[in-house]
Amino acid sequence: MLDFLWTLQRIGWMDVVDILLVATIFFVILYLVRGTRAMTLLRGIILLIILLAILSTAFRLRAFGWLVDRALPALLVAVPVIFQPELRRALERLGRAGSLLGRPPAHQALIERTLRAITETCRVLSRRRHGALIVLERETGLQEYVETGVTLDAEISPELLIAIFDPHIALHDGAVIVRDGRVVAAACVLPLSTAFLEDRRLGLRHRAALGITEETDAIAVVVSEERGTISVAHNGRIIRDLDPDRLERVLHTFYQTQLEVRRLLLPQKRRKTTRK
């Protein structure tokens, strides 16, 4: 107890800042990996490190301690490889925060028109049991996936999307990518997610929707060909069994934060322009 009190007396304000900084880093790491497969891996690594530390210090095993000392640097090198998707997602989030400062804000009416067109399209396709995969590009560019499909660059409308996903049309087998209220390309190839492999209700369209949202900040809307159900994928997670009205509310919710941030930034940029 006296040693603990003596340690507390020697802690200065810089030590407090140092501790808070380390705690913040660990909090951010845990926040980024929560709800993902990396959480289980991280838990296993932490338990392994604790177990190795206890065995090497409590029982004074010299040979085992020497082995642990040599193995820990290799483990630190392996961590970025193991958590590569999560690290990439974190860096992309930082890049998106910076892009909000330089990119012009999306027009509210344009977003509303795009979401209405997608909702009406899903309403019709769900009733007809026609499969569909629609990806909404946001801050992260999807040009590499656009180049895998057929370029259209047409103004979005329910009629156009319904025609594209007609089973008799060659373009229906693939994803449609929407950017700034325009259908950029159709029949695009997307990366497949390996998550939820045990869930047999997830077909290739759902796995592609999860895959693209795991790697980017895009929003993917899926209509099941077998059951006619509507799903939305975002940030590596999927919301299933939506009706068209709820679909529109969910899409508005995903865009609400982005619109609020840009509303806050826009007056600041205007003030700077006026001063100049």
C-alpha cells in the first residue's frame, strides 16, 4: 500500500497526459475492431501475451523467458498483417475527415432524389422477385470497381434501374454504382466478404455488398432474387428484411451525419472566402 501511495505522489501532469494518450489509442483500436472478426483475434493475442508474461516471470523459466523475448518482436510485426483490413479502414476514415474540408457539399435535393429513386426501384424489383445490387459511392472513390463494369454515366431514375436489373438484360448480373445522382456503371464486379459464411441466407449479392462496405464507406442495397427481400449493407454490417418505407428511412439515417458535418463546415468556408 505504501509503495502504491509513493508511486502516486511521483506522478506528474505529463505522466497523466501520457497515460491518457495510451488509453485513447487502446480505446480507438477496440472501437475500430468491435463487431468484427478482428475482435476475436485481438482477444486471443491479449490472452496469449498475458499467459506468456505470467509463465516467464512467475515461475522464473529462463529458457522459456528467452524464447518469449525473441518471439514478441515477431508478433509485433505480424499484428499489422493480421489486422490489415481494420488498419486500412481506420486510415480511410482519417482520409474521409480530411476530404470533407476540400470537397464541395452534396446538394440536399440531389440526395433526396437519389434515395427516392432507389427506394422506388427496390419496391418494384422486390415485388417482381428480380435480384439487384446498388452501391452508393460516398467519400471513398470506387473507380477501380467502376472500371470492371460497363460505363453508363446516366441520370438516375427508377425506370433506368429497373431496366438494368431485368433478368433478360445482360447488365443485370453485377452491381450498379451510383455517384452524385448518376448511374456511373453497371455489371460491376465487387469483392466478396468472407464474414457470415455459416449463414446460408446470404447469397453472392449479399456477400458482395458486405465486401464493398468492409473496404469502403459505400452503402450497398440488395434485393434478393429468391425471396424478394431488401437489405442494406454499411460498414461491414447488413440490415435485412426491410420494407421500402423503412429502407428510405435507413438510407436517410446513413446520410444524415454526412450532411450535418458538411452544413457545419460550409459556413466556415464561406466566411473565409468572404474575408479574402
